Amino acid sequence: MSIILITGASSGIGAELAKIAAQAGHSIAICARRLDKLQAIQQEIVNAGGTCLAMQVDVSKPDQAKACVEQTITHFGGLDILVNNAGRGNLASVEDTTPEQLQSIFGVNVFSLWYMTAPALKHMKEKGSGHIINIASVAGTMGFPFNSAYVSAKHAVMGFTASLRAELAGSHIHATAVCPDGVITEWAAVTEGGPIGNLFMAGIKESRSIAKEQGLSLAPLASMLSAKDAAQIIYEASIQPPTHDVYTHAGTHERAISVAQNRSEAEKSMMALYLGMQKAYGQQS
Ligand SMILES: NC(=O)c1ccc[n+]([C@@H]2O[C@H](COP(=O)([O-])OP(=O)(O)OC[C@H]3O[C@@H](n4cnc5c(N)ncnc54)[C@H](OP(=O)(O)O)[C@@H]3O)[C@@H](O)[C@H]2O)c1
């Protein structure tokens, strides 16, 4: 059985992953900023016979992140798997994105990876094994409009994971990026600058008439997953380190490959959605 630390586990994918992993008998440490939510999840896990440490942590703060990793190791006597799951999106055109929003989005989605991973690696290198899982997104593989800070941050998660894997090559410490598409959680409603979920929905609606008028095809969008289903896939990938990054939704790995092979063709297939979202963004601002 493993000792697993999950960031951003007060809701959504992180909370479901904590429950699934605890149910399987692993020792779980969870962190986020909302302590009341964390404590409710901790209680649920303990009531079901599991073991859970809950810590109030802002992962974008280096001292808090380091203390969280160290507290986990002290409490359980080690750390086997770190899941860097905490993340937040944004809603703003490039010119409307403020320096504060950039700092905040990169703080939680990107800078936290170094703050959490460095102290975890120190321990994993001493014991000679471990697994770092970074929750990226399909937004880490291609562009989406009006959340460029988030999209850029998730591309950075992919770069961080690839670099980490290169640094750890030949060791027994693994690094995996996970790229979910849409998952039903709070995420799309709590994005900084306004709910990006509403803009996507309005953009999809607009894209139908735009596609008809301009003879474009509709964007190839994956079906949404429940947080529980996404967490189950991530759990399986964390326990058995895969040989490749993980795409949780059907069709999204193929789409990432097609973006890598011919970005302009892949972007053309999204054109109706991009134009629909432009129209919707113009209407809301
Ligand atoms: N939902 C999707 O469609 C989707 C798609 C692709 C990728 N993802 C990624 O999946 C991950 C999980 O998101 P989710 O969908 O489960 O959304 P969620 O329910 O909003 O969960 C995000 C978690 O991150 C935590 N968090 C945010 N800022 C934090 C900070 N500064 N320090 C510590 N924790 C922080 C939140 O807790 P507190 O507010 O309590 O701190 C919450 O527990 C994120 O990285 C997200 O970008 C989601």
C-alpha cells in the first residue's frame, strides 16, 4: 500500500481520487485552501475505515507547499505518490488578462509544481522510488480562446513533466502528465474573471449557426466525464506508472497527435467553435 499526497482535494477530481485511493487501502494526505471541505472529505474517508491527513495549504506559496510535503512524510513515515492536481482556470482575452490574474493562474497551476515536487523528490531520491503525477489538461496540448493564461499554464505543466521525466530517466522515480478534457466539477464555474463554462456553452451554441453559414464542420468535442470516472483513470495510472502521458477522454490522445503533426489543420477543425466563442465573448463584454 502506498502513501499518496493529493493537492486540490477539497472538491472535484482531487476529492474523488482521495476517496477511491483510500477505499483501496492507501494512506492519503489531502490539501487545499478550504479546510471545512477538506475535513468533510477526511471524515468521509475515516468513517469508511480509511486513513487521511488533511492540511490547509495554498500550493502557490513555497513555504506552505514545502511544509505540506514535509508534514505528510513525518505523519506517515514517507511519501510514494504525489498528485499535483490543484488548478484554476481563467476567463479573459489576451488584452484583458491582468498581471494579477497571470500571477495567480501561474502560481497555482505552474509554480506550485516546483514548490511541491522539489521536497517530494528529495525524499523519493533517498528511498529510490516514487511517482509524480501532474494534472495538466487538453488545454496543455492545443489552444483555446479567452483563457490564454490557463492554456499557457497547462502547456507549462506538460513541459515541466517532460523535463522531470528526462531528469529522472533510468531511475525508479516516474513522472506522468494527465490530460483530461471536460470533467463535471466546480472548475468551469470558479474560473478567475468569470465562469468560462458559460462562455464555452454560449460559444458552442453560436458555433452551430456559424458552421452552417460558413460551411464549417462542428468542433470535435469529447463527452464530459464525471469527476469519479476521471479520478478512477488517474488512480489506475498512479498505482501502475504508465509508459506515456494519460488522456482520460476518448479521442483526445488522437487529437493531441494530430495537433503535433499538423497544428493548422487541427485548428481548422476547431474554427466554428473559435468563431462562436469570439461572438459570445464580444456579447458579454
Ligand atoms: N474540470 C475540468 O473540465 C478539467 C479539465 C482539464 C483539467 N482539469 C484540471 O483538473 C484539476 C482539478 O480540477 P477540478 O476539475 O477537480 O476542479 P475543482 O473542483 O475546482 O478543483 C480544484 C481544486 O484545486 C484547489 N485549489 C485551487 N487553488 C488552490 C491553491 N492556491 N492552493 C491549493 N489548492 C488550490 C481547490 O481547492 P480550494 O479552493 O479549497 O483551494 C480545489 O480543491 C485542475 O488542475 C484542473 O485545471 C480540469
